[in-house]
Amino acid sequence: MRVLHLDLDAFFASVEQRDKPSLRGRPVIVGGIGPRGVVSTASYEARTFGVRSAMSMSEARARCPHAAYLAGRFAVYREVSEFVMDQLRAISPLLEPLSLDEAFVDLGGSDLPDLSPGPVRKLADDLRATIRARTGVTASVGVASSKLMAKIASEQAKPDGMVVIEPGAELDVLHPLSVRALPGVGPATAARLARLGVKTVGDLARITEPDLVDLVGAAHGGMLHRLARARDERAVSTERESKSISVEDTFDRDVTDPTLLAALVTRLAEKLAERMNASGHSGRTITLKTRLHDFTTLSRSATLPAPTDDPRTVSRVASRLLSEIDVTGGVRLLGVGVSGLSDWVQDDLFGTEPEAAEDPGERSAGGFVGVRTDGASGEDAPADAVPSDGDRAGDVRVGELLHETQAWVPGMDVVHDEHGPGWVWGSGLGRVTVRFETAGTPPGPVRTFAADDPALSPARPHPQALSE
């Protein structure tokens, strides 16, 4: 009884419902608003229509056309997350955050003298009550003897519940579940197991380890053999350092103009450098990710002789990598990433640039690929590869494609000189519609303004969050 898993319920959507009274009890979907956007979080009301995370926004709109579709306010989500993680650290310093809304805690590091079910239930109840009272969102909690079972317990507790799996009851809970409940079992592995008649974890537990190794490989087969028997010795890890930092964007339309693509790479490199500076990191391996018009995904990587966080260096390398890819058919996604992270920078990097390499196996969707190449000196990218500082039209186009210059996005906080604080319901055709309400008010009125109305401006978030 030493591992606790906490998961905030439909986190992004719940925060939006908290801060927007008119959306409480209604379907809310948060994610990319553009035609190629993807769902980040769907409220439980939206899930009844089949909307799920990672679903395309176009499919979500077809399934649930009457939902509120919001772009998200990550500064607010981060504030709530930091409070929740602080509450978990107060219980035990042995904390393993998995994302903004999910974490494991090793209760062996807590002050609880007794880790039997009674005291653990009280601790979890108090934790959930504190989170609800202080943030206005709910959490589901699972407690068990291992990370595997604690995660399964929290899934069974959803939404807004708690499940404690007592020692000795693990197999009774685990074996009736689908094999997809185990980490590392995705659709492809589940399909291969189904051909052996394996549908539940109990079915899997009857397969010998050699047979599993033959089917899915040594490491994966051995892991599944252990997990199917509830044998999970993974420790709660307090050191989950970033292995890479990246930025990417999917364009609403395929981009074919080489000059515009080079300008987009430059801007992404600048954003990546901003993230590195904010986190205190530098990196050696620069990677460019491109998804072409036919969904082929290619990654090119190059390694510098020493770490950098300089946007000019990152941009120069990324632009060189872009020049090695045939983009004549159009590009739907670009990303720039850095790995080989360090917390120091060697200044004497200028004039030294590696040659690019392609992972020959990277021909399908996937993440950044780190391929080391030997450094070789080279010249800067051509000066005409990106728009000049005076090319305002080019800057605007880059901003539009990277979704930086759209003034009024659904869900964003605004304030009007006469009507006060509110949030954007929708915009288009030179107009913006605002609902004037906050977390501490009743559902408010809706009014429409010209998009350039000088009385209307973006505002800092105004939720009644983290109340005393």
C-alpha cells in the first residue's frame, strides 16, 4: 500500500467549466481550433458523444457539434497543476509527475506511520477535498502496492473517486481487464495477442514467457509476462529530467513556398531557444521534423561539437537540414527540437556546423530521431532564405501559419472598458463575440463587437482559482 496515483478529471475542460459558468454541465472540448486541430481534452459531457483525446477536431465536431470548442489557456492550467503537485510533495518528496494532471507518489516517503488501508484512505480523501476546495477541479486517486495497480485503481475511480486495491487482491482486479489496460499494449500488440485468443490480462497470464518473447520480442515479452501477474517493481522516480525540448506546428494548409518554409523554421528555432533559455538548458543535437503532404514524416538531425541555446545557431542548422528534404509537394507540419541537453553553454560555436543525417527508417509518423553526425565547418544559410526584417508581409504570414497572430481565439480572457471581464466565444468576418462572466459570477450576457474595437483587449486570466 505504498503507491498513490492521482489524475485530475478531464483537466483542461474542467478548468474551463470552472471559470466559465455558462459551460458547466455542457460539452466542452479543448484543443487545436484549426481545420487540422486535435482534441487535447474533452469534458465528460462530450465523452458521452464519443469524443476522446487525440481525436481530430473535425471528427469531434461531427460527433458533438453543439459543444464549446476552446483553444486552451495553458498558463491557468499550469497554475492549477503547480498547486496540486505542491500538495503531493507535502505528502511525500518521492513524487513522479507524468504530466500537468497526473503523478505517482511513493507513500513510503510520507509521515504516515501506518500504511494500512484505513489511514491511506483518510489521506487520499483529505487530499481530494483540498484540491477541490482550493482549485475547483476534481481528482481521481488510486492506491495500491505498485505503480501498475495504482494507475488501474485511479482509472476505476474516475471521475471524482478513490479506489484502494488491498494487498492480495491485485490479480482479482487485474485479470478480468482488457490487455489494453497494461502499459505497452497498443492496438498493434493487442491485435497480435488476439490472434492467440488473448483478450484479457488473465488470458495473457496463461501464455508462457518464451511464447510472449517469440511474439513481441525479449524486452517487451518479459515485461508483459511480469505485469500480467501484477509483478511491477518499477520505483517512483523523482528524477524525470527532460531528454529533449521541441516545438512544432501543423499548418491549416500545406506550405510549398521554400522561402516561407525557411522563415517558419527560423521562427520555430527562435521559439525553441526561448524554451531552452526559460528552462536553463542547452543542447547539442538539433533535429528538424517534417510531415509532408502525404503524411510521410521525415526527421533530419545534426550534432554540434558543444551545446548551444543560441537561436541563430539553431536556426542555421535547422535551415540546413530543411534544404536536404524535397518539399515540393508541400509540408503540413514542421518541428524543431534539441536533445543531448546540458545546463551549460560553450560560446565558441560560431562557424562550426555539422552535416545533416537522415534516419533511413524514419518514413512514417513518429517523433524526433537523434542521429549523431561528425561536425564539419560550413557557411551560414543564404541571407535570402528568410524574409528580411523589413518584410512585414512575410512576418505576418509566418505568424498566421504558426497561429501567433490570430487576435481572438475561443476561450481566451478579454476585458471591455464598459462591460468588464469576459471570454471569447467566437470570432470571424471582422467581428468577435464575447460572453461576460467569470468564475465568481452567474452565467453572463453575450455581445458582439468589431474585431478592432479599441474598448476590447486581451486580459490576464481572471479565474477564482486557488482560493483560501
